[in-house]
Amino acid sequence: MKFDRITHDPRVMGGKPCIRGLRMTVGMVLGWLATGHTREQVLAEYPYLEAEDIDQALAYAAWRMQGPEGAAVPA
């Protein structure tokens, strides 16, 4: 799977995986969802995010959890 919305830049948030180069990390998005916020609440709180950003953050996290071999994630 191609993660075209996930960026890594050592100058942005210490190189953590971010959404489209913004100062919004994948971990921040996951944290909001994990604490019970809905996708709609996250999008309302951060209007510069798009639904596809949340989708890709979730897919990226699942892919990373597959281990170092980076098993494929279904499209």
C-alpha cells in the first residue's frame, strides 16, 4: 500500500510520521480515536484534516504493527 498522505521529515515533529507534512502526527490522530472521539469530531476539531487522512493514519498504523517485514495491507 502506498502511504502518500504520511510524511517523515526530521524538521517536522522530530521525524515522526505526520499527515501531509503538517504538525499532526499519526499518533495524535490515533490518540483522538482511541479516546472515543468520532471521526467527525476529529475533522471538526482539525478542519485542515480530511477523511482520507484518518483512513490512511489507521492503515499506516496497522501496517507498522505487522512487524519489520511490513506485511501487505489489503487495499
